[in-house]
Amino acid sequence: MDEARLDGSVLGDLLIEALEEAVAHARGEPTGARVRRVERPRHRPGTKIPPFSPGDR
């Protein structure tokens, strides 16, 4: 029974933390979340710019 309460409190803490981060993100405030960015090849002058495809994400 104590283990179930412990798991519930840990999950509750994680939920609260996630909600606080979501609210901060919605307000445009910096958050601790790591954003995964796609490294795209840099454009070289005189070459055609490659089209964006959804698979790049």
C-alpha cells in the first residue's frame, strides 16, 4: 500500500512539473526542455536550395 502511494506521489510530481513547463512554454518563457533540432546542410551560394521534406524532422 505504501509503495502505491509513493508511486502516485512521484507521478503527481512529474505531472505538475510537466504542466508548469507547458504553461511556461505557452507564455513564451524559456524552459528547461531540450528542443531537438535538425541539422540541415548549409546552403552554398550558387547551388540550388534542397526542398524541405517532412522526413527531415
